[in-house]
Amino acid sequence: MPLAAPNPASVSPGGYVTGALWNANVYNGLTFLANKPLFIGIQTVVQSVANGTWQVLTFDTETIDTYGGHSTVSNTSRYTCQLAGWYRIAGRAAFAVNGTGSRGCRVHLNANYIQGAATLTGAGTLMGIPEVTHTLYLNVGDYVELAGGQNSGGSLSTAYVNEGASMMYVIWEHA
């Protein structure tokens, strides 16, 4: 069950630190920080990305999903926010070997790309695009996705070879 981000209480001068105050301000806060929202998804089944397009990437394997914001059954490209706050969204798109064109990875919020939240690089080897990282405020129900793009002249598959895999990370930073 998701924990709520703690709201520190204040103690009036001369007031006592009670067990309830201790639990609300110390124990609950430390428990939350040790269990804040964290998702890491990996693409182990490759997908085809058409030339000249951006395709949201699907993540069929979860390394961790502490708040249950991702499903490996439906909408596998999405991480849906369960606790409002500022999140760091990061990830990469890995593509099969192809010597032409360029490759990219970008962040989407509620099916819209985020201006300035993309990375691009040239082609030529099996590659994971340098990781894109962006910080966004998410409300409960907002969802984020990563999209991979390429312009090799034809369709190009993503890759899952040893260390080369498309991945997405979603990390709660603060309220």
C-alpha cells in the first residue's frame, strides 16, 4: 500500500514530544523515505520503430515498482503516478545495429512529449541512446512514457542484448 508523504507537525514551546508526535514526524517520515515511489522497467521483447517516427516503448519486465504504478499486462509503456510530487524520469532507448540516420529517446507526459526532454545521437553500432533525464511534477493519475525515435531509412527494432536494453526509471524526489 502506498505511503503518504509526511507533513511535519510543529510543537509549541513548552510542548511535549509524545509517542504520537514521534510516530507522525520521525518514524513515518523515515519509513516513507525508505519506501518512496520507485520504478525501473526493462524492455526484454524488442519492438519495431518505423522510420522517421517516435514510438512509445513498452516495458514488459519490472525490476522494482514500489507503488504499483506500472502494469506488465495493460498499458505497458506507462508509469501512472500514485502519489503526487516531483519525479525524476529517466531512461534510454536501445536500437539494433544500423549504420545510417540518428536515434533518440524522449519523455512523454500524458501522451504529449515534453519540450527539451530528449536526447539524440548518430548511428553505427548497437547502442543505447544516452539517457534522457527530466524532472516533472506529477499529479495522481498522470502517466509518463519514454519514446524511441529513429530515421535509418526503414523500420528498426529496439534491442535487448546483454547490457543493451531500453529502460525507464521513475523516482519520487519531493512533494
